[in-house]
Amino acid sequence: MFDIDSHLRPLSTDGLTVVDGPPADAPAKAAKAQLRLVRRVEKRRFVRLQARRSAAAAIGRLPKRGESIHGVMDTSYSAWSLAEAVIELLNEPVRELVIGTLGFNRPNAEALCELLDQKQLKRVLLMVSDYFRSSDRTIFADIRESLESRGQRVAVTRSHAKLLLLRTKNRNVVIETSANLRSSQNWEQFVLSDDRRLLRFHQAWIEQLCQSSD
């Protein structure tokens, strides 16, 4: 039997405030330059931080070994925010992260590279769809270069699976979800488990698929 946490609930973003516009007393030219450089970065990082907090609050806690937590995501955060929240809750380095997703985006990739550079992640396999490579060639090429330059793997397959596998010294966390890792405009579901056999099951077929697609 699964223990479904009745406290899991969608979170509203009504309280999310984004500061927009230059200071009233700023010179016109300086303000324009600041908007193009500083404001955009602050907005992106602020929203990502809020999304991660929303995801962490929705999860509440990580599952115990052999336990699964079922949850519903509203449109206030994406599956990548869910991954960041789990990494934060793990509170230990992730030895291996396997990502299966239809598509990815630059903010996701930047956050992933930050985690690698900070040594919070040791090894990453990013499996994306052939559709993503074909439809977003420039973004795909940039993401691939960013990860491969750090010694990580990127695979292109005929897969529509959305999975995150996180292995640490003490944990084997699996996230199975209907959501892609990019921003979501729809309600989505996820199942969060700590199960070594389940992680190895998914890892085996993903590895086989990636090798056959190389």
C-alpha cells in the first residue's frame, strides 16, 4: 500500500512579487543598461528560488525507504524545481543524477551546471528526445556543450519518459512524473520514491536505450 500524504496540496503564487523597472531617479541611459543586465538575472533567480521553495513545501519530506509519496503540481513550478527541492532536502552530495525528459531549457541547464560546479552533483546523464534536438537545435547544442565540457553525458533518444533518478550514499530517490522539466502550464502529477530496486530498474533500461541511440 502507498502512504498518500494528505498534506500535499497545490501552492498559490499570489504572493510572488517581481520588482520591475529602474529606480525613479536613475539616469535614462544607465537605467536601460541595468534593465538589460541586472533585472533579468534577478528576476530569473528570484522566480527559480520561489519555485524551489514551493516544490519543497509541497513535498514536505523525502520518502522513507520503500515508501512512495504521490503529489500533484499546479502551474507555480516545473519538474526541475521539484528536482532542485529534492536535492536540497537530501542534504548530501548526489553521486549520480539521471534525467529523462522531452526537453530542457537554458535556465535548467544553468542550474544543473551550478550544482556540478558546486560539487553537489558528481555525475549526470541527461536523456532528451529527438524531437527536442530537432525543434530547438541552438538550445540543445548549447546545453550539450555546457554539460559535455564538464565531463557529463547527453543522450538523444526516441523517448517520451519523464524521470529523475538521484543516487547518494544513503538514498535511491526516483521521481516519476507527467511533467517535462521546462516550465509547465498544466497541472501535473508526480510519484516520489526511495527504492533501490526501482532506481536500478529505470537506470537499466535508460542505459540500454542511450547506448542503442549513440
